[in-house]
Amino acid sequence: MFPLIEIDNVSKAFTIRHNRTNSLKSSFIGIFHKRFRETKETLWALKNVTLSVAPGETLGLIGRNGSGKSILLRLIVGIYRPTQGQVRFPNGARVGAMIELGVGFHPELTGRENVFLGASIHGLSRGEVEEIYPGVVEFSELDSFMDVPIKNYSSGMHARLGFALAINLNPQVLLVDEIFAVGDEAFQRKCIEKMEEFRGEGKTIIFVSHAAETIKNFCERACLLDHGSLVFLGAPSKAIEEYHRLLAS
Amino acid sequence: MLRVDTPNFPYFLLVGILPWNFFAQSLMMSTSSIVDNGGLIRKVWLPIEVFPIATVFFNLAQYLLAMAVLFPMASFFFRVPLSRSALAFFVVLPLHVIFTLGLGFFFAAATVFYRDVKHFTEIFLMLLFWLTPIIYDVRVLPESLRATVYANPLSFFITSYQDIFYRQIVPDPFHLLVLFSLSGLSLAVGYIVFSSCKVRFAEEV
């Protein structure tokens, strides 16, 4: 079987611009004054990462802060382009939006309006949103708050609406970036159950988390990143072990 | 000074200033359209072209609403009925929109890399306003100054609108050809610049 996502020797460089000139004014002055000239430094945020994800697989991504986990997700979604290497989808899979809770939500709009706004940003038509709308309301348990502007929501309610929407967008590949830090325990459990259900349906999940337990229980494979390099790929429990060793050193 | 002998001057002014406002507002809003939506662009994959396009169409809607108010008023207060030349509006308007969109693409992309382009655009538009025959009729200008006014591409659009609604004649074919080339050129250049650097937007905003 073809892999769903093929990450082939991908590197991503960012330019750190010291003394950054991001205006015409300072670029112009820089011609005459050395002090206003920018100097560039290249930072390799990801180095030669090769990884393939099989359909229906649940892959965990772990690593310290700034090890390149979120950048890898963004490369998969297509927000960033790799500097070297390629990200391929041999089956032509449609990768769902990265789950970041409440992207595109507008504080002045009501919960209902935000569901429509958020979903259309992810490319759903009006009809499609109307179809998923009851599911979103049911999952978020915010039935009586859908006509309240979300600026009046508590942060937990905000996150619940965001997760409920994200999970109902029904992507083929679910990319989940650190989202279980929110909501009370009951809601967290519900999220995990929903993800289990997704896995049962044979959907591919890529999962970024710092929670060792969740990775161990939930993922079939885990991938450990450190300073942009892939350090370990394999059994979750082994990856967590390696990760803890990294943290200790 | 200029002798103002433009009959029905308020009508003349409105016919020119409404499309100008559409153009200037679209451009000003386009410059910040990418930067202001940086949060979205960094988190979701979406066709980034929608931001300048939405800006231009938002302003287009306002322009059309203003026009819808102008014509009943014009026939009531100034006794200027619409003539058949008004049909040429449907040729000039799309070209004007395409021209504006091209520049919008260009400035939106430029602002991502040089944040003060926004302020330069404001100053540039102020200058352009006086170089466009909006509050004066290009026909009252001495021959020597006309070349300067027509060095400004927007003059061709504004005078076309004036031809259509004020002088009630169809703009001559040469004029339309100029509009056609200007808008094509603007869109081509603007879009090429925009799409060649759009992959870097997510990193730069």
C-alpha cells in the first residue's frame, strides 16, 4: 500500500534577520549607513527529515519546545514550503486543516456565526456547514450559548467550540497540535473518545503532544524531533524513553 | 488660474470622484490586506489571493451602491437623463476593476516585505488625485499639460467615466484599447509579483 504522506528528506530554513529592515525607509538609509543594514543568519528549523505515514496510522510527534514539531505540521498542510526535499501525497489525500483551536473566530460574532465563519475559512460551503452544524453544537455542549458573542465565552467554552468545529470538519488526515491543555477533564475525555472514533473509522491522525501518557496510549508510532532532526522513530514507549533521556541530559 | 466653465459641475465632480474613491480605497485597503490577516495565513492553508480580491470587491459594492444613488439624483436635480452611452459602463467598469485588482495584488505583496509601503501609498494617492482630471475637465487644460495628465494611467479611466455619463458619448476605440492594455498589464504584473512571493507570506507576516 502506498503511504498517505511521504516526507522525503525535507529541510526547512528560516532566515533570522538581525537589525531587520522591513521598511523602505530603513532599506534606503541602509545604503548610506552601515548601522541600518541588516545581517542575515540561516537557521535550519528542520534537517533532512524523512518520514512516511501510512493510511489509518496514528503518529505521535514529540520533542522539546522549538524542536520543529509545529513546523513539520505546517509543511504537511502546505502553509510553509520545504527549502529542500518534498512533501508528497501519493494517494492525493486532502489533508485537513491543522487543528488550532478557534482559528478565524471573531470575538464580536456569536457562536453560531463563528461556526459558519470558521468552517468557511477551512473551505466548506454554506450547505456543508449547515450539515455539520448540529454536530458541532451537540459536541460542544454549548446549545444555549450559540447566540452569545464569543467575547463573552469563558476560555474553556471558546476551546470547546473550536475543538467541536475542528473535529466536525471531517478531514481525511487530522493534524492535532497541542490541544488537550484546555477544557475540563470530562471534555478532555470526550475529545480522546472522539479521536478514538476517528481512528476506528480508519482516519490518519498526526498528533503533537507533550503528554507522555496520551502518546503512549493513543499512538501506534511516535517520532522524536530534536533541534530539527529526526532522532527516533518507532514504538511510542521507546520514543518517550528517549525523550526523557534528552530532557535529562 | 483655471477658468471653471464646466456646466453642471457637481454632477461632473461626482461622476469622477466615485470611481476615484473606489480605486483609492481599494488600494489603501489592499496594502494591509495580507499583513492584517497574518494570524489566519500562518495557521490555515487558504488561497491567499482571496484577501486582495475580497478587498476590491467590497469597495466595488460600495461604488455600485453610490452609483445607484447618483443616477436618480442626477436626473432629478441636474436634469441629466442617462443616455445610451451608459451601456459602455459595462465595458469600462470590469477593466477598471481588473486594473485596481492588479495594483492591489502588487501593493499587498509589497507591504508584507516593506511595512511602510502603506504610508507611501497614501502619499502617492494624494499626488495622483491632482494628476487625475476629477475636479477639473481635461479639456480646459492647455495642450502642454494634457500629456502630463495622461501620463497617469488612471486618467484614462476617469475620463472614460466622464465620457459615458457626463458628456454622454461612447469613449473612442483608441481610448478603450488603452484601458484594455492598462488593465491587462496591471493584472499580469500584479499577479505575477504576488504569486511569486506568496509562498513566503506565511513566514514574513
